[in-house]
Amino acid sequence: MGHYHLSVLLLIGTLITLPLPATAAFSDFEDLVVSSQYDLSLATPEPSDFSTNGIAVQLDVFTWMTLITTSNGFARVDNAGMAGGSGSDLAINNVLLRFGLTGTPTGVDLLFGEYGGNLNLDINGTLAVFQDFVELDGMSIAGVLVTVPIGGNGNDMGMLNLSGPISSFAIGGQELWIDNVNFVPEPNTALLLGLGLFGLAFARTRHSQKA
């Protein structure tokens, strides 16, 4: 067996033993019962946390524009299409929702409908308190680029995109609906490197066979 043939086999064995990239996490809230309500204020001693499509969601205090916090909020499952998606969506009223992450996603995409009050966005432990999503368009928060390609001017529907390594993520509002929350998985750099080496070794093997 030639040297390059051996290299190819070794690389194949390495690729087989490498873990695959994390599966993308996604929730459209279709697994939740419509009209279910999760209250922060009624929970004793822990908030009325829940999970959706395998993603843990924790209720937390909401911050008003005055920087005063409230614990009287709730999240409710609706199906009125208020965020622009189909089927169920999640209404957020004076509460911050913290989504449990697996690994470090490289982005978050979601649909929203925002109809009053102010908003909270917590990325990697940095909290932004603002009026409308468009205010954050093009900004970088804790190393993550925020873009709002659709809507975001208030009293409208739109789309929020976050791009960058995300170790923690939370979103809140007063008259906010969200849907189709998608966490982009981190790439497996070791797997990508292995694939590159495999391609190089295979190319060199074909070249040596023609020589």
C-alpha cells in the first residue's frame, strides 16, 4: 500500500471518530398548547419556566426604559400570526425570556411582531434596553452583529438576525410576539480541517497514480 493510500485511510478513520457539528436548534412553538401561559410573578420559588422543541426557556425580570425592573410579566402561546409566521407564536409581556443554548451558536434568527412599549435584548451577558428593533440595526453587542432586514420601526412585523459567537441569549418586550427562533450551530473546526486534509491527500494520491 502506497504512502498516500495509507494517509487517506488514516484520515477516514479520524473523520469517523470525530463528533458531528451540533444540530441546529429551532422552535416555532408548535409543540406548546395554545393559550398556555407562563407567569413570572406567580411562580414560587422558581419562575414558571418551560421548554419548547428541546430548548429550555427561563423567565426573568424585564427592564423598562427607566431602567426599573418588573417581575409581573408573562409569556403566552398564541396562534394569531402576530409575528408573521404560521401556526403558534409566543406573546411576551413585561418579561425577559432566556433561551438555554447547547454549545456556542454562531447566530440567531427570528420573526417578531412588536406593537408597543420597550424591548430588551441580552447577548452574551450584555443587556440592551431600547424602544424599537431598528435602533440596533448594524450595531455590535458583545461581539455579535445585529441586523434587522425587515421591519423593526415599531407597531410592525419583522425579522431579527444576530451573527457571531453567542454564549447566552435572551429577549423581552411589553407587546412583543416572536416565532421561528433558529439557533445556527457552531461549525466543527476539527471536522472541517479533517475534510480539507482528506481532499488534499486524495488529490495527491490521484496525482501519484498518474505519474
